[in-house]
Amino acid sequence: RKEVEQDPGPFNVPEGATVAFNCTYSNSASQSFFWYRQDCRKEPKLLMSVYSSGNEDGRFTAQLNRASQYISLLIRDSKLSDSATYLCVVRMDSSYKLIFGSGTRLLVRP
Amino acid sequence: EAGVTQFPSHSVIEKGQTVTLRCDPISGHDNLYWYRRVMGKEIKFLLHFVKESKQDESGMPNNRFLAERTGGTYSTLKVQPAELEDSGVYFCASSQSQGAGEKLFFGSGTQLSVL
């Protein structure tokens, strides 16, 4: 079983749509959680950290459910520029290495 | 300010040859990480330097891989001899501190193709 599981997609949505991605992690010792965005043939870039109380950054909302060990990302009012692969990432305090999911691909069409 | 830079951006070599990848972290970043993504798989951790010391090398696949960071500045990752399964994208990242929420900055990666 992978440490971080994501639906690979692709999610194909029209501009303006709301789309949600979920991610599950297997290690209950995980302490830090992130969503990264990766464009085709580019490096991953931090989109947002995920906090226990949930957090919002513009059109993006991240939620964490520790009891169920899942993380979500909600994108409202999708833009064409949101098309990318979204990577769910966790880290345990005992180690500073990041553990990546395989990513969920989002395609936003006109 | 310059970001994390990696060289070369692409490398095509034959099985059995040696390749050396270089990473220049952001100036002042003590922490340097190597990650790798092989085709169809997730990005995986290789190792972590704090200044010139290897903090964690648990992700290094085998002894054909050697990473160095002499002087605590740039780092090199040597693969010798390269095998077909070493093909993938090698990312370097750096961060200023080791806090749990510390942001990592990634380089654009080196695409390695072993033929």
C-alpha cells in the first residue's frame, strides 16, 4: 500500500466549476500536510500547507481529517491556469523528508 | 534572488556510463534535498544534507549513487554505473531551516535517460 494515495484523474471540468480532490495517508504519525502543484515538465511548487482547523487561500480551501487520515483540496471558480497536477504531500516530525502522492491531474476546459 | 538551479537539465547516457548531476541551492539555505521521480511513480526522497553533513540518506537506492556537498554549498549526485532503471527526473530542493512547516524550494530538475 502506498503511503499517500490519490486518485490520478484526470478531472476534466469547465471553467468556473468547483472541483475537489481527496488524498489519504497511511501513517498516523504524519504531522505536516501540504498540497503542491506541478505543471507539465516543471518542478513541484508549494500551493498551500494544510492545517488541522482547515485553511483557505483565495479560491483554494484545504481540509485535514486526522481521524480518517485524509486531506482534501477544494478549488472554486476554476480557471484555465489551474490545469496542472496536484500533489498531496505529508511529512512526519521524526523525519524532514516529504512523502508524495502520485498526483491528481486537473484539466480545466474553456 | 536566484532559485534552486540544477545542471544539466537533460542528460542522455548509455547503460554503464557515469553521470554527475549538480544542484545549487538558494544562497543561505543549509538544508538540501535530492528527490527522484521515475516514470509512472511518485516523487521519492533520496537524501537530505544539513550543510555538508548527510542527515538522512535512507532513500538512496543502492551504492551506485553517491551524493556530496563539500563546503556546504552546492551538491552533486553521481550515478556510477548507470542502469536503465535510473532513468527519471532528479529534483533538488533547499530550505532555510528544518521546521515542520518549512517551505522547500525545488529546482526544475534533471531529466536523466539511460539507454
